[in-house]
Amino acid sequence: MKTAVIPQIRVEPELRADLESVLLQGETLTDFVEATMRNAIAFRRVQTAFHARAQDASEEYHQTGVAAPVETVLAKLQAKLDAKRKKLAGQVDK
């Protein structure tokens, strides 16, 4: 597979110094930029999917007039949050 080059960008010396100051041991600017781009792409995809689901839900509500009670929605969100916290706490203990 051929690779492609991302266009260079000009930055102020202070920004480059800030970037270099947070690099991990053995990490290059290229490594950092690539990881940052991958994370930004993943975040944008999550944002786009969230927006699409919200738009669909809004359209369904406007068509049917039926919505989930706020208590149900909050309870589901709390359950997800609790599960994630439990999972993360288990990872820290290891």
C-alpha cells in the first residue's frame, strides 16, 4: 500500500515548543501528529453518528408525538455511566 503525505503546516515557534514539550519518550512529531489525526477522525465520526441519531429521534418525535419519559432516559444514562465507572475501576485495580 502506498502512503500519502499530509500537507505541512506552519506554526509559531511557541506552538512547536509546546508540542515538543509533551512528546513521550521516543515519540516523534510525526507519531504525535498521526495519533492526533486518528483521534480527531474517530471523534468526528462519533459526533456525526450522534448527530444523525439525534436528528432521527427528533424527526420520529415530530411525526409520532411519542417520546420516552425523561426519568427513563436519565436512568438509562446513569446505568451506562455506572457500568463504565465499574469497568474503569476494574482496570485501575489490575
